[in-house]
Amino acid sequence: MIKSLKRIRICVGIGENHYTMSRGSFRYRQSIHGSTLLGRGEETDIPGGFSIPFRRGQEVFMFQVRKRNGMIRAALQCPKHTKFNRYEITFRIREGLHIYGCGEVHAGFDLAGQKVRVFVAEHQNADRIGKKMIRKGLLMKSAETSMPLDQYESYYAQPTFTTSDRWFFHSEAKGYSEFDFTVPGQVTYRTQEPPVFWIGKADSFELLSEKLSSLLGRQRFLPDWIYDGAILAVQGGTYRIEQKIRAAQEGGAKICGVWSQDWCGFRRTDFGYQVMWNWQRDRGLYQDLNKKIPEWKAKGIHFLGYINPFMAVEKDLYRYASRQGYCVKNQRGEDYLVTITTFPAAMIDLTNPKAWEWYKDIIKRNLIGIGMDGWMADFGEYLPVDCVLHSGQDPYLLHNRWPAMWAKLNAEAIREAGKEREVFFFTRAGYTQTPMYSPMMWTGDHHVDWSEDDGIGSVIPATLSLAMSGFGVTHSDVGGYTTISRMTRSRELLARWEEMNVFSPLMRFHEGNRPWDNIQPYTDRGLIAQLSWCSRAHAALKPYLQQLETENCTKGVPVMRPLFYHYDEDAAYREKTEYLLGRDILVAPILKQGAASRRVWLPEDRWVHLFTEQEYGGGEHEIEAPVGTPPVFIRKDSSHMEIADRIREIWRGDL
């Protein structure tokens, strides 16, 4: 890479941004008022590296490259008072490389040949969902990916990519940026700040992850109890929670937690059953929650809730925050109300130290204080770029970093409460620094369908792209979330999603935004039987998952890994629907409706089918996979065969 950086090409220009936000989705365009290729001067040696002057007229831009901490740091130093606010760097790479990362990519995995925008936003938007419903419902077309990657938005965007020959690029950019991988053998990176970036290289992907995570930060250890079974999603009050727990346990399920996002109340909207964003226990719906939480915990069932950085404008919590000046403002000095699905909400100003401490105290008092052992820390993507912040900072330059600030607030609350190894939270939005604050991601509001860009088919690419961006502990809502019109969760989809999430760090369900339209894991005896073996199989993986967690927290090695992570074979770099759970277990979920088998590619090794015990070598195999028997394999020489034996006994009904 040193040679490539010595041949780097740099353009500068002037431009204007034009943003329109609707429900967290950003329509973006820019006006460019000229662009200039800088003239290159003579390279000179400097301590630890080299320096190259680039010129435009009398202006000198100094490009400096230095080795630091086993990596390369490159920076463009610009003349004082330069008028330029657009920078484009282009450098050569080896042709034919596969490229991964850029945060969370749902609709693909290998980014070679693509353009990728790096700007945190709501992955879902009404226009795209509407077009999808027309395509599926009226035109009867499939739910395959239908757009180039640069037209998708992502909850977790990050200016980081990794290549198949084991090096990474990470930019320190704060605002909007984009990568162009469309020209073979070339990368073009565009940013609106003088570029500062890091490049690291290693002999293995494990060592590469260790280097990258040393730069970005690593996730902290999770509570021991999260591996002890499934976390059910139940709403509607404590009586309903007890009813569903009882039904699941009587059917043999192993339940380690219950997640009730409506602990603070609910509202019914055209979109469905939604949380009332007033972060206090709803004493009507959950009048005895403070008594029930310790009762459930004594039985090994932990209670999880929900919070986000918004407040319901019709409730007292918001009124207090508004009087104190704790909310993000608009240009007129009023509280900036953002429409979320069908209702407006105000956003806490995380740059206001008093607001920060107040919101943190809400978590310590109203969540941890009543006994919660976890929660979904939702949102973080919606900071408007035209708002006014308490600190006076430019919201455009804070927009991408807002999710990390939100994660930091949650992490501080847990640490200050002295509950770091007992309580956790999980986030969906992220950017650089999120890995050091958020202990776990979930891959967002997937549709309750089989689509590749939003449904079950998007979970694995999203997970693996996060893994290659430096975030190694991820899971998804079992069964998906977004339910619209005729797009409702089927029995088959739920079963296939359960089978997949057995082999992930967390097995947590979601009822969806319209619970009454969706099949649930406790709907009938057959589904409870499915829940029973899946939850107990997940619990049987506990020692293995804890070993993988230790690798992630100490070295940055992800829990769920792409196949090429351990197998340097051409097919491994193209595979996006299979993954390795650690070193030893290969998972190839069924992602097609009605499929009773699938084509599985196995790396060159000896593999044992986890359920049938049939042995396979490397290459392609057609694997029979009726519902309840997912294609999962363990390496024959694995030291964890006793776990495989236990899972097989659970599956057969022997345990």
C-alpha cells in the first residue's frame, strides 16, 4: 500500500449540500462548483514516512504518510483559509480484490463494483416500502434486491472497508463521504473534510480484526445469563407476560428473559402497536412490574425494556425537558419535532451537559432502578442537519456521530450504576466509536418476509459487513419486525428464523409492529415445540459462545464470521448466505420460501452435519433441510464435539 499511496491522485473542489429528511431517511444531493486535479511535487522523506506536496496555483496541500502503531496514517494538510470543501483521493489496488464493510450493508456483501454512501440514516423508508408492496402485491414480482447499493441507506454507516488480501482502510471523516469501487484496480474516496485515514495490513483476518479494533475500540463483555435460552417478546402487561412464559416453559422451552418494549405504555397508530415514548413505568398496564421483575429473576428470567433518544410530546417527561431547554431546537428556537412513522416527537440534545445527565439519570432510576437487566437502545440516526444544538456545533458534523454519543450515554449509565457485567443494551444505529460503547448490535427492523434487501435474506450480509467493519457481536429480531398490509409473518418464516438465530450470540424474539397479524412462537403447541428445541439448543451453545465473546472483547475477532475468514478459497470470498459461528460451526440457513433443501458450499475440510451426523468434504452439496433440520455443520476435528452431541440429543428429544 505504501507504493499505492506514493502514486495517489488528489482533487479538490467546492460544493453545497442539499438535504431533505423524512422519517429519518435523507434525500441528498450536492451542487459542485468546480473541481481541480492538484499538481504533484517531489516526494521527501520525513520521520517514519514521507511527504508529497500537491499544488493549485500558490496553494500547497501537503500529503503526509507515517507509520504508527503497526499501521499507516495518512493526512492531507491544507493551506489556512482554503475555500475548498470537497476532497477526492484515488489510489490503485490489486485488480480482482473483494471488498467488504462500510458499516452495515443489508442488500449485498462484496462491495467491489459498487458505490457506497456513508451517512447514517433510517434503513427503511416509506417510498421504498410502497414500491416493494406494489412490486410484490400487484405485479407479483419477486422480492429480490432491486437497486444499486448506493441507493440504500444504513442505520450503521462507517468509512471503513476491508479487502480480500487482508488490509483495511479507515477514514476519520465526520460528515458525509462515499466510496467508489466501480473501477477495477482502483478506489476513489470522496469526503467533505481534508482526508485523514488509516491503513492496516496483516497475515490473517484474525490479526487484521485485532488491528482494526485497536483503532476503533472493542465491545465490552456481556452478562452471563444472556446465553441461558431465549428472550421472549411479550407486550400487554404482567399478566400476559406470565401467561406466555408459563405456556413456553410447560412446552419445554428454556427462557432466560422477557422483553417488553411497552413497559412505558403504548399508542395505536395506522402503523400498528407502538411504544409510548415516556420513559416511566406505565402504572396502568404494568402496575405490579416492580414486584414481578424480582420474582421472574429468581426463576432465571430477566426483564428487558426499551428506550430511545425521543420523547412523546403529549407526556410530562417531554414537558419537563422542554421547560429546561433540553431538546434539540429548530432554526426558530423551538423544539425540533421529528415525525416518526405517524407521530411527532422531540429529541434530547446530547450536547447539553445537563440534558445528558438528566437522561442518564432516567436510565439509572427508571430502567435499572426497577430491576431491568437489559434494553433496546433504539434510534440515533435521526439528527436533523438543519437543527440548532446547545453546544453550537454544526449538526451536519455531529449527525454521523450521534449514534455513538447515544450508545455512550447508555454505557455510562450502566457503569455508574455498577452493573457492567449484569446489565446490557443493544443498538441498531452506529458510526465510528460505536464499537467502544455499544456491547451488541441488532440488524434493524427487518421485514417479515424472505426478501434479500430487507427480510430474512438481509440478516447475514448485514451481520458479516458489520464484522468486517470492526463490530463483532450482532443478532436480529427472530421473525423480523415490519408488518404491512399482506406482508405478515408466516409459520415457516418464523421457524426458519428461529433455526438461524439459534446459532447467533442472542436469541431474542419480536412480536412486530402489528402483533395480531403475525404468528408468534407461543401461538400453538407446534410452535412452542419448535421454540423448545431451539431455545435449549441455543443454551447448549453457551460455553462455545462465551469463548467467542472472549475472543471478540479481547482481540476484536467477530463471533459470526464470513467463510473466507478461515478459508482462503475463491468461493469463500463470494459467499454471502452462509457464515461461520466461530472457527468450528458453519451455518447455511434456509432463506427461500418453501425450500426443503439448499445448495451448500463447504470449505476444504471435513464437516459433520450437526443433526444427521453425515460427513462431508469440501465443495458443493445439495443438503436436505426440512423445517426443523437446518443445514449446520461442525468441523470433524473440533474440540467442541460434546456440544454438538448435546444439541443433537435435544433435537432428537432425548434431553
